[in-house]
Amino acid sequence: MSTNEITRRDLLSRSAAGISLASLPAWYVGEAEAAEQERESERPKKVAANDNIQIACIGPGGSKGGFRQGLGDTRNIARKTGVKCIAVCDVEKLHREEAQKAFGPDCAAYNDFREVLARKDIDAVVIGTPDYWHAIIAIAAMKAGKDVYCEKPLTLFIQEGRKISDAQRKSKKVFQTGSQQRSDGRFRLACELVRNGRIGKVRRVEARLPNGSKGGPFEPKPVPEGLDFDMWLGPSHTTEYIQERTHGNFRHWYEYSGGMMTDWGAHHLDITQWALGADDAGPTSISSYGTLPSHARGFNTPVDFEVTYQYPNDVTVLAQSKGENGVRFEGTDGWIFVSRGRIEASDERILKEPLSSGAIRLYESNDHAQNFVDCIRSRRDPICTAEIGHRSATVCHLGNISIRMGGRKLDWDPAKERFTNDDEANLHVSRPYRKPWKL
């Protein structure tokens, strides 16, 4: 089949594109088909072995209680034409052996990410580690000349994001943040309609997130055989091994992540920023209420919460642990709700009437992994750059900081990335690393 003969069935049969375009208005699917045909025509159909993009996965996770986002992202990228995974790295022996097996006999396995970055034959890395490792590895990778795909949320604290973005600008490396909802047609359509005034003036946005966890208290245990726990801790503080701190549960500890505020907020608050045209800015004030777990030796991120952000132009954004998971935009002329499963509006005409030829249109990608690969070859910016990932993560961190400050109102300067009315809150903009780790 020639590149000009791609049909709607062909497009929707691809897993990423099928998820992205299913149940969208016909006019929007037609536009997506035409754009995908054009992109497909620019991609190589066959790549010589010495022209492959060779990638490595740092932090693949494992099948037995592991957090496997890194392995999944790497598989998606390695399936693209001319891409090959030649190295994996994990501090747990079982995880790296499983990942090595997934990519075949030519794939090497490492315990220390620095050995991966020292290889001159690796063009790009996929970072699937827990959040607190992202900044150190991402910046080191760019300094080593690698392009980077880094899972969301991009950072553990705000200052890390500024350093990542600055390093990307200096190195000019391609950097994709794994906020893949930007590559979902439903979310892009919702954002374009909001940007073009289809629901009138935006008054309120609800970013509806899951509740956190109350797990604990937990007891220390012997470090499992095959786990380099000191390397797992990395820049975080020294602590006894508690199984529930590791694998997928890391997200419920402030030492390593930010709970649902960052885990899901990095998705839905990212879409909120996109729709409001606030990728280079953010809110100007934050207030909140939230409940934190009471166990001294248990999960410590918010369980139930509501964070209120004030944006310019009198827009109120709520990040809340209630309601159907997704984002609801409310304006003077109607509303739009969007999630990974559907998009709907107060009036079906909001969705079904095509945008005009002069309408604001947003960056289009229907496959987050393919967009990363395309940009490695073209050297263009991907759909979710380091700066975008940083700004979206910042909104999440601001919510957590407000909750930790007892919910009091905090005034935020997005340009200076500092609180203007609270010195105590500014202490949470950065955190110390355990020696010898540093940015």
C-alpha cells in the first residue's frame, strides 16, 4: 500500500491512533487522517542497520509488583521503523533481566545508569524511574548527548524542572515528557474548542483526579536479594527498606513523588494548561484543603483534596479528588467534558460544527512515541517539551505545597517561580539531595 492510500480503517487499527480518534466528530477524524498521511509520507519505510535510532531504557520496572511504565514506553518506541533498544538499566536484578529478555540477545543490562550514558552508540534514553530520579538522569543524559523521553510527572520539586528545561535549551536535545494525553485526539479537540471560544469565556475548570491512599503503618524488612537499595534511594534520604516504598507504591510518598496530585495531575492539569494557553505561565494564587494519612510509618501524600488555582482573566481551576476522572471546562456558553474514554458537551453542536479556517489549531500528534521518533529525525520540538512538562508539573507541586502549608492562600510569580507572600512555602520549591548526588 502506498503512503497516499492510508484509509480510516488503517489509521484506527493502529493502537495509539485508534485510541486517539475513536468516537470523534467526522470532520475532526478527516483532518487527522489527512495530517497522518502527510506525516507518514515523510517517514522512512526502511532504515539501514547503521542508521537505526538506538535507545536505552533506564528504569523499566518488573512484572512482579513492579512499576512497568518504562518498559511499556520503550516497547512502544522500539516498535517504530528504524528504532532498536540495545540497553536496559534497573537497580533490581530481576527487573533488568526481564527487560533484557524483552528486547533480545543484543540488549545489554546495567545496574548503574551512568554506564548506559557512557555508551557512544546510544542515541536516546527512556527514563521510567520513580520521579525523584528524573532530573539527575535526564540532565546527565542530555550532557552525554542523548535525546530523552522522560515519564511524567517530570520532577519531584519545582527547581528540578527549571534545571531540566535550561539543560535542554543549552544542549538542544529532543526532549519528550510522557504526558501522552496531548497525543489523544479527544483532548486536543477539547483544548482547541476551548481556545476558540466554543463555550464562551472560560470561567471554571475541574481537573478530577483519583483519591490518594491511606496505606500503613509499614514495617522495615531485609533488603531483597538482587536489589541495590542504596542505588534505589539515590538522591533521597537514607532510610530503612520498607517494601511499600518501592515499585508502584513510590508515588504515595513525598520523598519520591507527590501522590495523585502529581501522578494524575500531571495529566489533567497539563491538559488544563494547554486549553488555557498557559504552557509558559501558570496560576497566580493557590489555596486548598486536604487530608493527609495519619500513620507515621505509612503513605504521606494527600488522600482527599481540593486545590483552587486562580489564573489570569478570572479563570478558576480546581484540582479535586472527586467526580468522574477527566477534565470539565465550563464557560459562559456551555461546557465540555473530556476523559480518556469520551468527550461530550452541553450542546452537541459544540463538538459537531467544524472549526473555521482561521481558527487556533494546536500541535497535532496521534502517537506520543512516534512523535518522539519523528522529532529525533527532524530535530523539531515534540508535542510535550521539557519546558511544558516542567510548567505542568509545577502546577501539581503548587497544589501539594499549599496542602502542606495547611491550605493557606499562596501568591505565585510564574516568571520568577517563587511565592511572593510566604517564605516558608518557598522552602519547598527545592529540596536537598543525599550526597554525593547533585544536579
